[in-house]
Amino acid sequence: MQLFLIASIPAHENFCAGDFGKKAVLRDNPGVDLLHCHQIGTCRAWEKAIMLRLIPSRNVPTIAVLLTAIAGALRADPVELESIPPALKGYMGREIAVTMHYLGAPWLTRESREREEECSTLLAALNLKPGMTVCDLGCGNGFYTLDLARRVGEKGEVYAVDIQPEMLRLLDERAKEAKITNIKPVLGSLIDPQLPPASQDVLLLVDVYHEFSHPEQMLRAMRKSLKPGGRVVLVEFRLEDPRVPIKLLHKMSKKQILKELPPNGYKLVEQFDKLPWQHVMFFEADPAWREPAVGSE
Ligand SMILES: C[S@@+](CC[C@H](N)C(=O)[O-])C[C@H]1O[C@@H](n2cnc3c(N)ncnc32)[C@H](O)[C@@H]1O
């Protein structure tokens, strides 16, 4: 007998594991077939409805683990549900990308990343100093976090923020293995990275901003977390360059970035155009900017 279970997972509906994630699920859960549903082949459809074909006689413990996981995903924090407005599908003419699922995390630490993206060139361009407090916002499994922590040294600190606890767990494992102790993992929300006010010298966002489901709320909260003179560094795959082998939805043009950040209180102070695939744009809080009054258009 085969048992079919269809689980809708609202909390994860914006996450996209990609093919790598699906393979990982199948590898780690023998006895379970993950089938695409609805519009076969699209990430959103795969995440919105997961159909598990469970073969009871073969893998009862796996079934129990999966059911527990689904129950966890379905559990909603009532406070969060009340205070977080619905996720935007688009912002200022741009479609917002689905969040990269933690099952795809190995792609972030792939061996070829340094060669493809010249990550150490980016780190050098940040010009970090020992003792600084910096935030790896949307840190994933901490590919950049560990190097940031080494650069700011023992007297400095790195806040590592992500909305997926699983990403923070993966980061923690990597930090422990590397014996790095100046990292503070923070579980952010969709609207707030939960950073202390006026605490950050640098907020680094690598391939993250285009995934924000609530860009205005995030930009507002980020602004409050900057020290005077603190900087937000946006790193995004170049939409203008067809040679950059990344899906269009996960790329941004400079023009679009400049359409979105200044109206939210940021001014462009520097650009670094020497990476092979990405824009690097440095912003500071614009002192002339005034938050729009509540209820204004
Ligand atoms: C493509 S990954 C990039 C990870 C990392 N910056 C890197 O370059 O290796 C994007 C990450 O941003 C996180 N993310 C998306 N929206 C977020 C938000 N509002 N606040 C914090 N993290 C967010 C996702 O969970 C995911 O781990």
C-alpha cells in the first residue's frame, strides 16, 4: 500500500531549494519520493505543495521525522503573523526572488566560488579594520562570515543574521570547526534583522537584498542599526551582463538598485566595479532624508 500525503507549508512558500535541494532531500530520506506537483518543475510549486509518497513498511523512522518537520513548518508564531504584513511579490517594477532554501547551502560554499566570484577581492574592497562591528546580513551558512570574523579580529564582532535557523546551525558548525568565537548568530525576521541600534560599522549583503520580501521595512531597520558613518554594502549579480550565468530573477541592475535605495534613506558613496560577476555598491544613511509620515502616499 502506498500512502500519499500532501503538505502545504505556508511558512516556507517563498523558499526555493532548487534541484540541489531536492536531490539532498531524496538522498537523506530513503523511502520517500518527492514528486513535483501543480506546475511541474517550478520551485514555487514544489515548495507550496510537497507530495510525499511514503512507503510505510520500509521507513517508519523517516516518516516520523518528516511528519515532525512538517508540523514544525506549519506551526506559526501568532505574534509574527499579526505584525508582519503580507510578503510583496514585486517592488518598484522588479519581481522579488524566492528565498534560497537551506538545502541549497552547499552551493554557497562550493569549491569554485572563489574562482568564479573573486570573493577575496570583495573582502579586501570592504577595507575592514580590527575591532570593527560588522554584520553579514543574510549570511546563509556563513561563507563570508568566517572571513569577516578573522578580519575584524578578537576585539571586533560579526553579527550573522539569517531568517532560516537551519542556515545559522550550518554556520555554527563551520565556526566551531574553524575555532572562531567572535560571531553572534541572530535569527532575523522578514522585516527586521534584529540588530542593536547604532551598532554596525558595515552591513554586508551578498546576493541577499533581491530576496527581501519586505524591502522597505528591512531598509528602515538596517538604517537604524548603522553607527554614524556606517555603511551598507550591496553585492548583487549584474543584470546588465548576459555573461553572468545566474537566473535573471537573482540579478539586479545598478539602475534598479538606485531606484530603490535612495527613496529609503540611503545615499551612494562608493562603487567597486572589479568583480567578475557582481556589482558592489556602498551606501550610507542620507542625513537629509526624512521618513515619510504614516499614511502618506
Ligand atoms: C543566496 S543566500 C546568500 C548567502 C550568503 N550571503 C552568501 O553569499 O553566501 C541568501 C540568504 O539570505 C537569507 N535571507 C533572505 N531574506 C532575508 C531577510 N529578510 N533577513 C535575513 N536573511 C534573509 C536567506 O535565508 C539566505 O540564507
